[in-house]
Amino acid sequence: MEKMDCSSGEYFVQRKVLDELHLDEVAQKGTRSTKPTVGERVKESLRCSAPRLKHTILSWVPVLGWLPHYSFRENAIGDLISGCSVGIMHLPQGTFAVVSIMIGSVTERLAPDNLNGTSGTNETDARDALRVEIACSLTVLTGIFQILLGVVRFGFVVTYLSEPLVRGYTTGSACHVCVSQLKYLFGVKPQRFTGPLSLIYTLVDICRLLPETKVPELVQQSSPTSAGLTSRYSIDVVGEIPSGLNAPRAPDATLFSKVIGDAFAIAIVGYAINISLGKTFALKHGYKVDSNQELVALGLSNTVGAFFQCYSVTSSLSRSLVQESTGGKTQVAGVISSIIVLITILKIGSLFEDLPKAVLSTIVFVNLKGMFKQFMDVPMLWKTNKVDLLVWLVTFISTILLNLDLGLAVSIGFSMLTVIFRTQLPRYSILGHVSGTDLYLDTEKYKQAEEIPGIKIFRSSATIYYTNAEMYLEALQEKSGIEIGKLLTVKKKQDARLKREQEKEKKKAKKEAKKQKKAVTHMSNGSLSLKESRMNEEKVSAGLKGQNSFGLTETSSNDHYKGAVNRAYQHDTATSDSDSDTGCHGDDGVTQVSHHSEEEKGQACGSGTHSIILDISATSFVDTATVKTLKNIFRDFGEIDLDIYLAGCQACVVEQLETSGFFSESIPKSRLFVTVHDAVLHILHKLEQTDFVLTLVDICRLLPETKVPELVVSLVALSVLNVAKEVNDCYRQKLPLPIPTEITVVKTSFSLIQEESLLICPAGGILTTVIVLD
């Protein structure tokens, strides 16, 4: 039943306490599944229809989807301006600087400057021709890798590229581009370095060559139209731009084995740069990037371009920023820039031959301004999330020091480690109840959250699996204050001592029995006086009586002492709780409670803890380590008479627990509850209907709490045996208890374990306590 008052923002829900078994009945759990079978999916994939054909074509050729709806009024002017700007930058710059460096390092390794040990025009031409073949073979192999990765849906790796990782990676890439342009800016010619720390070596070499800087180069940057500077001071210019297109030519496949590793690295780096920029602009402008489609597009561009002697391509940081900052909205801007490059190659390339490279490097620096603004992420992340800040810094530093290929691998690996560490070191807390609600919150964070006496509610903020399962158990013991190892050790010692004492008493009883037998024999022979016989009988009786008294205080399951317990009072098995087999109740509970020493009770239940609730609502899956840990918790804590319950378990986790064989007779499903509140209500209700075994000493300890001095006088005046029989008969027949008016009632629950020692009336409210005094 649910009542809701929307005006006051309050609601009232009345329902039964639900464990997993009752939940299945109420919610009508079934095996219904909306997922198609394997056969249905295969049939659907092979089915051909007009809508499916249209969807397939649009997914592989997306231009057919957006081009018919292109808005000239909104996008034409911006696309035209940005296309022209990027097209002009394409002419001298070529492809992305970092990819150019990676390809250049491969060509220099396989075709060094002194290829045949000699120098000359012919040798230089042969070297350049070989380098072109190497670059083409490397490019086509890179494209093949990217197409294959796209077909196998490798784009899922994008999910591991978090925003701090992408921004740190693009900032590091911008630094690589910046350093690659310094030689044009200062007019120096540093050595070419490859591998880790190549950026540092290049920067150091440029600093060493700064005294050789050409001042006209710097002047040319501020005044690019200064006439005569280029020819007078030998300033580096773009130079000759070949006209026309080369005929298509198949790359040399014999070089594949030599460049296969470099090709894969370039494929990954090119894709990483492309998808990083794509995600950056997608977040800024609110659209989605298809990662697998990007892979296929890059692969086709590289594979087809390699037949026309093209470099491997990828997105350019500087030109992408120029296109976005000058108003480019759609791919039409790319088409316009491509047309400009094509016209330049065919007809007007000579007009750009005298363009100084220093001017172009300045344009690159200006357009990298947006990437360098990402350094402002550092103070922002310091205030908001230090783990993301660490990912940003590690990504940036690894990209700077290890280059883009190794830097990307290190940054992704570190990002994954942060996820592992977060789940391996979650926050553990003890929950308390907020009065008047069904909320259970961290007692360290909320002042109004108070622990329920006798109940510990333990929660982990992350999924329990093999990396943190052991820590989960350690945190449970620390937070609950129950050191299970020590308590089990104490219990074993107590059991061993009890066994020794029982064996000692047993031997003593046998010895006394032999003496009694001898006494009877002597009496029959007339060798023993009647007085001595009576004395021996009294000794034997005293020994047996002492043995029975010990059996009351230290009750054992040994068959020899079964006669010491009155079985007149028995639990109603029809109404007993289904989880009593592992708890501290019932006959087994009598045994365990009674033989615990005072020291052990003080350690295990110093705060009166009798139940522990494990809130596993944050757990999304379980593995074998989780199942084993939970089983051990149920077993070990059950041995010291602490009941364990699970709460907030998701349906998928319940199914995994069932599959792994977690539930059994010792761990029934009735120990699993829908919410923490359900588990708490169940425990409190169970306590009201549970009988506890107390000795005479325990009852006397309770007497001062009753604050009724007349209690002892009233109890002494009773005939205990008659009252005991009457009370137990009434309890079995579920009749009102015959409580005399002069007996003061005590709000405690007991059970009759030995009619000559004490009477404890059944559970269910206010009960009567009777003490037998001889």
C-alpha cells in the first residue's frame, strides 16, 4: 500500500518485509528475456530489405545523409572562408607534423643520407626515390591496419580515452608540433632525433644553434611582404612545387616486413590524434563521433593515397583549429580546401614557391593557441578532481618524453590503473539509521545517523571482486570491531578446555561408580558398615550432582549429558525462522551460547553485536573470489554466533550467486533482503521471538535492573515445579500465561532448560522469571 502527498513532498508505504524468496513471489520473477537468440540475430543480419539497405549505405557513406539537407544560408560563407584558409595552409605544410616525423624516421633508417657511401646527384636521386617507395609502402600498410581495426570494431578503445587523457594528449601533441616549427622560426637546421626523449634532444640542439639564428627570418615573420629579404639573405622558402599528378603505382610489398611495426604504431597514433580532436570538437559543439567509421575512413584515405605516392594522413591540430575558428561548420570546408590544393598542384603551384617557411611556422604557432590554453585544466582539476589531474599530467609528460606512440600506450595504461585502484581501495563505512526514515547513512558523515544497538551495517562503495575481496574482509573486521581470527582462536581454546574438563569429570564419575560398586559388594559381604555405605552413596550422589551442574553451565552436545536438559519446551518448527540453522538460536544456539566464556563474550559482543548486514548494492558483478569471501564470512562469523545478512543485491548479482552455488542450507536465500531496512526489521522482529538461555547467575545480574525489591520475596514463595509445568502447558497450547499478581514481570525472554534450576517463560512480550531456592 502506498500513499503519496505531492503537495507536501511526503509519502507513506506499507508492505511486508521482503527477502529474496518473498520478492520472487511478490514481483513474479520469471525467465522472460527480450534479447534475441543467436539464430534470430543471424537471420536478422542476413535479411535484406529496402530500409536495411538504406541504413547500411548511409552508415558507410554518411555524406549521402547530410549533404541533401545542407543549408547554404547558414553554412556556406563559413565553410568557404575556412576552406580557403586551410587550403592555403595545406600547400607548404603537408600532413600532420608528428606523423611526418614518424614516417621520416623510418625512411631515414632504411634509406640513410649516405646510401651507398658516396655523394652526388645520382645517388641523391636514388635515395629520394627509395624513400618515396618506403613511405608509400608504410602508408598502404598503415591504411590496411586501420581498415581491419575498423571492421573488427576496434573503435571501442575510445571508451578508455577519458577527457583528461584526450586533453593532455592533444596538449603534448601541440608541443611536438611547436618544437618541429622552431627550426623554421629561427632559421636553423638541428639534427633529426627519433625515439624516446627525441623532443628534448631536438629542443636542446635548437638552443645550441640559437647563436646562428638568421635575424632576417625573424624580421620576415613580422613583415612577410618585405621585398628583397628572401633573395638577399637566403631565407628558406617553400621552393619548387611539382605540378600535375603522378600515375597510380602499386607500393613495394617486399618492404612490408621491414615496416610492419612502424605501420601499426602510425596507425594507432594517427587514429588517436584523429579521434581525440573529434571528441574535443564533439564535446564543444554537441554531436557524436562514430569511432569505427573514423578508422575505416582513415584506412581508405591512406590505402588509396599510397597508390598516388601520398603520405599517411591524420587530423592536423593547427589546421583543424583554423577551420573551426574561421567558421567551418561541415565537411564542405574540407572539400573546398581539397579543391584549392588540387588546383595548386595542377596549375598555380609556382605562385607559392617564394613563400617563406618562417611565415608558415608563425601561422602554426598562432593557431596552436587554443591547444596551449588547455594548460588551464591543471588548476581547475586540482580543485575538482586530483585523480583526473594525475591522468592529465601523466599523459602530457609521457607524450612529451616518450613520443606519441609510446606516450599513448602509457597514458591509457595509467588511466586503467586509476580505475583499478579506485575499485581496489574503495570507501568502507558503517551505516546508521536516520530516525523517522528508512535511510541508512554513513555514521562518520551524518550526525543524525545512529547505529542500531546490536546490528552492524557495513557497506563498500565499489564492486567486490578479486582485487579487493581480501581488503573487504579486513575492513569489515576493522569497522565492526570484531577480530574474527582472535575470536576463533579463543573459541578453539575454550572448546579444548571444555573437552578436557568433560573427560576429567567423566573419569571421575567412572571412578566414583567403581567405588560405589565396591561399596555395594562389601556391604553384601558384611565387610562394610551401614554407616560407611550411606557415606559412599552421598559421595556418589554429590559427584553426579556436580556433574549435572557443570552440564547446565557448560552445556555439551555429548550424548552422555542429554539427560541434563529438559525437552518439555521445544520450538515450533512450523513457525521457526528458515535461517535458524546457522544462527545462535535453537538447541544448537543453546550449546554455543552457554559454553562461551566471559572473556570471549566480551571480545565478540563487547558492544552487544549479534547481527551484521552487508550492504552490497554497489556490487555489479561477482567472481569466484567474491563468492568464496562471502562464504567465509558466513562461516566464520556464524561460528561465534553472529548472524550475517545481505541487502541491496542487484538481480544480475543474485543470478550469478545462484549459478556459482552460493546459496545452500547454511546460507539460505532468506538471508538476502531487498533493502537494508528490510533486513533490520527482520532482525528486530526475530529478536522479539527468540529465546535466550541464561543461567542463575545471569538472572541475578538482571534483578537490579528491575528496580523491584519485592521480586525476590515473591519468587521464593512460589512452588516452581508446578508453575513451570503450568506455564509450559499454556505455551504449547497457546493459552494466556498464568502470572500471579505478586510476581513482578521482567522484559526479557527465557526458556526452561532444567526444571530444578530455573523457569523462563516463552517469548512474545513481557515474561515471568522464577528462581528455584531449595
